[in-house]
Amino acid sequence: MIALMRISLSTKPVVLHEQQTTLLPRYRVLIHNDEVNSMEHVVKSLARVFKFGHDKCESIMLEAHRNGLALCVVEPLEQAELHRDQLRSHSLFATIEPE
């Protein structure tokens, strides 16, 4: 004897468990123009710290040169602090601020 089972298909989604994502606060890493470092040094330092291409590094450097300040990246606090410190180790004036 074969037993038949009745299967009910529902069109409503079943939530297995809800996942909540917490976003970390983000910080801007900024470089400031100075009269000490050459433009070439700034471009090379940005490339070493951020692994950006030459064109992007040059664009950031020129923005800082023209406006006194340039945004490098926006990222979580610990990474921003690391990048700020790395830029400072290359003798660049860098700061971070909340986004």
C-alpha cells in the first residue's frame, strides 16, 4: 500500500532568521597642503599608503595644493587612523574627521 502525503505550497516567504547589519561610523582621511614636501613626494607617498594609481594620487595632491585640503578616502575609524599615521610617517600633514 502506498501512502500519499499532501504538500501545501505557500506563496508567503518564510523568514528563517533576521540578520541585522550594523554599519561602523566612517571617517574622512584628509591631507593638507604644506610648503615642505614636493609634489612628487606627495604623489609617491599616497601611492605607497593607499595603493592608488598615479593619476588618482596626482589628482589628490593637486586638490590639496590648490584648495589647501584634499579627501583621500572614507573608511572605518581604525583604518582611517592607520592611514593617517602612515601618511604622517611620510612627513605629510594628514588628519581624520567623522563623515
